[in-house]
Amino acid sequence: MASLRVHPDRLEIHLTKAEKTLALRREDIVVPRGNIRSVTITDDPWIWIRGIRSPGVGLPLVVAVGTWKFRGGKDFLAIKRKRQAVVIDLIDDEFSRVILTTNHAPDLIASLKLGG
């Protein structure tokens, strides 16, 4: 499971080696805090998926890791099973949205000082 670190100026999403391999990605994701528009907690992250996988791995209701491209841009997903996740909407960034399974969603929202 990806680990999240909140800094005064950025949110760092540190992917595990397995997640990087499945997503065909070498680097972790770093998002400037000013690019975060909203953060939402969801109990069903699968309904938030849009577009087609490119590149990444997707097995419905089991795992989705990688980039999903859609007409308006692309999203990054690291979803495992049907567990609680955060949906991070972004502006002016590599991704339009990042969706991550996490056990610490309320803590993330509190540390970012965003409503969700």
C-alpha cells in the first residue's frame, strides 16, 4: 500500500516496489499542495474509475494500479480490493485525479486541512 507524507508545500505519495512495477513507473508521485483542489473519502473507489488503463494493471474489484487515460486527461490509481480510499482532485498537475486505498483517509484530510 502506498504511503502518504504531507509536507508544508507538497504531498508525497511513495509507491511500493510492487506498485511501481505494476504501474510501469519509476518515480513516486509528488503533488504541490496548491494543486490539490479537493480530497474525498470513499468506501467504493471502483465507481470513481474513468477511462482506459494505459499503462498499468487492472483486475476489477481486486486491484487497479497505474495510469487511466480519459478524454480530459489522466488519473493515477492504486486501489486494492473494496477498501476505503481517498480521491484527490488536482489542478495543473500531471494527473487530474489520484485515487489511493488507505487506512488513514481521515488523518490525511485533517493534515491537509481540507474539507472532505
